[in-house]
Amino acid sequence: MADSSGFRRTRPASVGDWRERAECARFYAASPLWADRMWTFEDSAGEDPVDPVYRTMARRICESCPVRLECLADATAGGIQYGLFGGFRRNQRRALGNMAESDGVTVYSRSGGDLDARIHEFRDWLRAHPEALKRVESEERRLKQARRRAQRRRNMPDNRAFEQSTGDIPALFQ
Ligand code: SF4
């Protein structure tokens, strides 16, 4: 089957040995294309063009994955710019990485240290700070609600012209 044009299918490149215990591995084994719809596909702007239902399913699976923190640390320290890892998108991973760095942990290559060491250090930090994951998740929910509210406002009819054209009507009710 042809890949959807405009999308990249790059996730398998990041497979490491801990991935043998990954929940998503079963999906990739059964149908790489289907699994890509859930975990990988993004457009070049890094947005989420995937049906939100697929993404929600993938997030739920990540939440119960036994190697969630390894996956998240690997993708963040490895600078992976696409997809869902550990149930987190790129911007969320970056937020977690920044939190850890401000706590003295070496996550990014610009901060030095080899990749394996950074992954392990960051994974240990994640393990010790479950509240950081919760904070990033709740921030995502808050942003989503704000986007929905803004969308609803954009969809509301603009009544200003109507109110101007009916300016004298209220007087009829007095
Ligand atoms: S956390 Fe999610 S993306 Fe990562 S290995 Fe597990 S199921 Fe796959």
C-alpha cells in the first residue's frame, strides 16, 4: 500500500532493544500502516493531522506501556522531532526535557554527555518526578480547552452589524 503523501514514516528507525517490551510493537507487527496512523504521522509543521480518536487510543496504550519512561527519555534526549512517544508529542517532550535540565539533569546534546548517559539520567529523573508528567498533561488539556473556546468564538456569528441595523428596535419595547 502506498504511503500517504505528505507524511513521513520514520518511527521504526528509533527502535532500540527495550522496544521488544513496547506495547506499540504488537501494533507495528500487525499493521505498520495502522500503527503509524496512531503514533507517527505528522505534517511538516509538526501539527497533529491524525484523527484525534487514533491519537487518544495511542496515548492510552502508552500510559500502560511497561517501557514508557525509556521510550520518552530516548525520544527526548535523542531529539526526535515527530510523533508520539511515551504518550507525549514533541512540544510536550521538550517541556519535560527543559524541566529536567533546569533541575540540573543533562538531557540535550548541547549540554554535553553521551546519548546513553543522557537517556538514563533523564529516565531516572522522570521516574522520580511523576508530577512533571502530570503537569505537562494537564497543561496540554488546558491548551486544548482554550483552543476549543477560541474556535467556538470564531464560529459565532458577528452580531455587530445586526445590532447596528436594529439599533432603534429596543425603543419599541419601552
Ligand atoms: S510508550 Fe507508547 S510509543 Fe513508547 S514504546 Fe510504549 S507504546 Fe510505544
